Amino acid sequence: MQVFRHITSQFSPTSLPTAACAIAIGNFDGMHLGHQALLKKLTETAKALDLTSAVMTFEPHPREFFTPESAPARLCSVREKLEYFAAAGIDHVYVCGFNQRFAKVTAAEFMQNILRDALNAQSILVGEDFRFGAKRSGSIADFAAAKFNLISLPQVDLAIDNAAPSRVSSTRVRNALAAGKLQEAALLLGRPYSMSGKVVHGAKRGRQLGFPTANVHMRHERPALTGVYAVKLDGRNSVANLGVRPTIAGVPKLMLEVHVIDFNADLYGQHVHVEFLYKIRDEIKFDGLDALKAQITLDKATARDFFASVIAT
């Protein structure tokens, strides 16, 4: 898979692939079942029409650019998106830098200068409610009017716990994670919610407390969930704290600290995946390190019980 960035700097095809492509466009935050359906249709279409499969996504999320104070929590970083695209068998990914200039691109300019001239897009795949161009003025009707081979996918609905079916969306995933409903989030995603990152050196406070942790570098400045969880780190039973460690003095900094149960090998420098499986509790401030250590012991026991129950079922 090839990744291209900043393709709109001069609206020029210079150094970009010239092969005709089928392209799916969207933010793809979280890569939920709706996104997966779109990518599946993309690869099928590209194969059937002998086109290159391509994805266009945006960084930052447009809402982060326009209203950063009220933008939604991120479900996945750019790297995590790219990992999902690679797993889906996508040939080319275009990561468009969303800035003031890009925000002013009209719908007509987007279709002609970017999709046709720069990317040689023949087929366009989007959701039925997709909007594009300055002030979101463009719609799927504009793609059809411009004579693109347009494939507009309907929303994917999913019923959970005997409720009426409703749309699978990034917002629905965020709400489930924020409420600690990890099983619901997993159903919407088709897999457990996860984060990935490099294990970096920390202050070694976990080791001093008797619970050494892998400190996973966070690319999520505002994650969709915080607290203490039973997790899997690359398949290993673990307990994790995602938050700012309010009991520890110092400058608050978001951290993902993972204690791998019955494991003491060196993970520094490794890129790891952490799957969130069960919420144990919210992050709280304790009256001293002794109280914190006692609670960590209880959290570890709760995680062990969770994993034992999963095996039993």
C-alpha cells in the first residue's frame, strides 16, 4: 500500500500515480461496520473494473479544524487508520491536510482539479449522506451530474439488546465507549476497540509500586474512553489505566499504562496493540500511594476474574 500526503498543495498530479482508480472518500474514524462495508465494495469495484483501489481521508478531522473546542473524541490515529486500510487490501491512500486553503475548495474544484486531474478517479464510493466542498455545498447528486461512476452505499443498521435497529456510526461507537459499554462498541466495530503505539520509557513508578507497566505512547489527545480496564496487549492478559494519574503529583499528561499479568519481559521500543475488553472502574484520586497500590491489587484481581470468566464461557 502506498500513502500520499498533501496532494492538494498545487492541485497538480505531479509525482502522483496516473493509473485510473476507484476511490472511497471519508473520515473513517474508528473503521466501524459501515466503513468496512464501504471498503469491501471499493475493492470489489476496483477489481471488477480493473482500477486501482484508493481511499481519501482527512487530517485533521474537519470538525477539529473548524470547531476544535467541540470536536468529537478521536477513535483512531492516522497510523491506526492506515493499518486498517492495509488490512483491507487498499492500494493507495491519500491523506489530505485539512487547512484553510482546503476548506475553501469548491465542490466543482474538488471534483475537477483533485479527483479527475490529480487522481484520475473513475469511480467514487461514498455514504449516501456524504457532503463535500466549501461550506459542505456538494452532495452525491453533484458526483452523478459530473458523470462519475457513483456508488452511494446506504447506511448500515444494527440492533443491540433487542432495541430497534439504528445506524452504525462513529458517534454511536464513541457514546458506547464513553458509557463503558465495550461489548456494544465491539459489535459496532466488528472487533474489540483498540489503540496502538510504541512502548516508551516512563518514570518507573509502576515498577516502584510492584506493578511494572508498559507506557504506550498516546496519539489520542482526547480519547473516547478513560479509566481502568481489563485489556489484551498483543494477546496477553493485562490491566490498563488510561488517564492522567491524579494520585501522582506532577503535570497532568494523558497516559496509557498497561500492566501485563504474569509477564516481566522488556517491551521497550515495540509497537503494540491494546484491546479494551472490560471496564473495571473510572480513574479516581486516592489518598496516597498505599491506597493506590491496594486498589491496583484489586483491579488486577478483577481483571483475572474477567479473563477466567471468558475462558469458562
